[in-house]
Amino acid sequence: MKQGLSWFNVGSLILGFLFLYLPIALLIIYSFNESRLVTVWAGFSTKWYAEMLHNEGLLNAGWVTLKVAFTASCFATVLGTIAGLIMSRFGSFSGRTLFSGMIYAPLVMPEVITGLSLLLMFVAVALDRGFVTVTIAHITFSMCYVAVVVQSRLVSFDRSIEEAAMDLGCPPARTFFQITLPIIAPAVVAGWLLSFTLSLDDLVIASFTTGPGATTLPMKIYSQVRLGVTPEINAVCTVLVGLVAAGVLTASLITRRQEMRRETEERMATATG
């Protein structure tokens, strides 16, 4: 019975992984296809990656995507860290429920609604759509992820360390930058990587808020795919998948290392206590 159940679990796991990752694996494999026909394998070749490097449209879209992702991630990390600090340290205050709801809303809000809302706001304030509007939009939906990650770290933070530093005469601001921030730095870095990955991958919100000269790589890929899939597009998507996977993996490793360090500190505190 247990053996049959075990085989059922293994089979279900394999089918689940195939359903999720087989299309991505096929995309990566056919990016090395010699033939221009994406459904006919004609041998191994890396010429489409060379073609990609000579495509000015794709390179410009990729450069815009990286600039937007880096800028938005930096601002989102600062704002998200402040929001996480407020939610974990300030206890109950007037408007906390509304503040928390505004922070968590982009997590569950459909991207179409978020994009349309931001578009209407930019039109209302007469702000021309372009690099700035796309960056603001990405800051809006990615800072909540940083806030959640930082808040989860601050909830288990040992505040006696801060109290000891302030008892020795360290001002609150200096205590935060020299004591608190270095300790929660893995969570802050993980939040930055997560927001960077989400910005790289966004299509819907950027489509609503972009303008001339601010076409991102996902938008460029989508516009070209409607005319037909080419191995060059497969190569670009493979690079994008690699960047997203690297960001997610790095964030996961940092978070895991942070958890292991916290468990070690708790065991040491228990042993000395």
C-alpha cells in the first residue's frame, strides 16, 4: 500500500514538473536549432544567438528593460524596507489596516486592473508615458514583495541587540544603519532580487504605462511572436529565462542561508541560556 502510494506520488510529481517545465525546455532546445523552422530540428547551432546580438530592436528593448528593472528595484527596496519596518515595529496605529491593505493590494490585484489604474493616473496628472511611467509602475507593484520579505525577517528579529546598542549611547538612526540593517541585509537583498526578477518579467503593466522609446523586452517579444515564432525569439527568451531563474535561485539561496543562520543563533542562545 505504501509502495503503491509512493509510486503514485512520484508519478504525480513527474507529471507536474513535465507540465510546468517541458514547454520551457523545448523553447531552450529549439533556440539552438540550425533551421529557421522552429518545429523542425536540423542540427545544433548557436547562430541565432549571434543574430540576436546584431538585432538593434531587441538590444534596445533589452537595455530599456535592464534600466527599468534596476531603477525600479532600488526604489522598491528602499520603500519596501521602510514599509516592512513600519508594519513590524510600530504596532497598532491609526490607519494601520488601510496602510497594510494598500501594501498587500498589488499582491492580489489583477495586473490588468493595476495597469489600467496607473494609466488613468498618469493621464490625469498629464505625465507623458515613457521610461519614467514604466519605472513608477514597476516600483508600485514590486515594493510590496520587498515589504513582505523584510517584514518576515523583522518579526523574528532580536530587538535586545538594538536596545543594548542604544543603552550604550548609540542614536536610533545609527543603530538602524550599523546594527539592524546589516543583520536584515540578506532579506533586503532577496527582496531586491525578487523585485528585479518581477520587473524583467512584466508585460501587462508595462503595456499600459509605456510610451515611445520605452519598449521593454517582453513587449518586444510579444509583438514579434504575433507575426510568427523564430529561433531568434527562442534565443532571446532563453536568455530571459536564464536571468529570471538566476535571480530567483539567488534570492532563494540568500533566504535559505538567512534561515539557517537564524536557526544557528537560536540554538546557540538556547545552549548558553
